[in-house]
Amino acid sequence: MSSERSLDATDAQILLALAADPRATVVALAERLGLSRNTVHARVARMEKTGALGSFERRITPRALGLPLTAFVTARVDQHRLAEAAGALAEIPEVVEVFGLSGDTDLLVRVAAADAEDLYRVAGRILAVPGVERTTTALAMRELVPHRLTPVLRRIAAGG
């Protein structure tokens, strides 16, 4: 396990403050945290540049776009065509995320769909991607633990 971390306790405090109030200005963050405006500005800019702060797009829910159904598709892919398959999957609008995996399957594809018929259509498009040899689809019944990083940020902010 690597102990290398790109964010320190101050960065974590800034991120926690942004999580609590995403529209806070740099000046408001600086006042709240007892830091200089330049420090907060420089750190936020660095976190945006390095990718530590993701896009606003992550806050948009597929349900709000008329896509309440979430499914996870695992795919076996011809290893010589992995990059081609990933590129083709990125062209399918309902494909929300794709992860490369170790183990028996090669890709985990998160899909947002309007309903079962829409999911069937999207799953067919995934299976038709060049290099995809086999897929298995699992329907998400309920989100039990939503995407979160606040507990980790609190640990880092506390110096742990």
C-alpha cells in the first residue's frame, strides 16, 4: 500500500468546505478556514489542474435526465482491441463510466437507461463493439452507499 498522497490536510479542509458549500467563493473559503485568499486560490487551482477536483458533471444525476435505471455491464474483450473497445464505448451516450478490471472480466461499464427496453438497446450496442466478446448485465436495484469521499477527507484533514 502506497502512502504517497497528493493532497495534504489543508487541501482536505478546502475540499470539505467546498463539499459543504460548492458555491463558496475563494474569499469565503479563506475566511472560513483562516487562510489567505492567495493560498486558497493557488491550492484550488492546483487541485483543478491535477484532476484532484473533478468536473461539475459528476454532480448531475442520470435520473434528472430521464435515465433512472442503472446497470453494470461486465465485458470480456480481445486484449489486442482493448483501446479500440474503450473508444467505441465512449461513443455510446448512455455509457456513464468504464473501468478496466483485473480478473476474469476486462471491463466494468456503468450504464444509465430510461427503462428495461432502453437498457436492452444499450446492452446490444455494447455487445456490438469491436473486440467485445461477451457481456453480462446486472441491474442496480438500489444505491446503498452513495458516492462519497467526505469520510476520507475528514481523516486527511485531521492529519491521519
